[in-house]
Amino acid sequence: MNWEEWYLKEDPWRIKEGNKFTLKWIDELKKLINKIKLNGLHLDGGCGEGYVTSLIFKDLDVRFIGIDISRKALKRVKGLESIKM
């Protein structure tokens, strides 16, 4: 399966159904980000639809820019500011 096919799925990371692995991974990333005291603007290369990144950063005082090669993923961006290139 390629990334374009992956993002045709409704919930490719299975977060809405409570995928425990993904949710634990998100919690661990939040802890790491808090330890390194990020501030300012950060880049998420391979952001997909931005959902996972938005879960990580929503409680932190940081902003991010996401880039991805999948146009289907970028079309799925919801609730985030997006720029089409």
C-alpha cells in the first residue's frame, strides 16, 4: 500500500477507535517534548493529515508547520491552518 492509498482510509492511524499503541506513542512524545522545552515554531516532516501532530502539540505552547508528499493527506487537514502549494 502506498501513502495515497493509506490516506483514503477514514482513520488510518485508528486513533478514533482507541489504538493503544498510537495513543501511548503520542503520550511518550508529549513527555519528551516537555523535557526539551520546545518553544516557537517547529517542522513536522511527513505530517500526513496533521492529526497526530495536533494531538501532541495541542496542550503545549508551540506551533508547527507540517509538510507531506501525499496530496490526499494534505487535503484531509481539518481544524488546522493549511497552505496549498
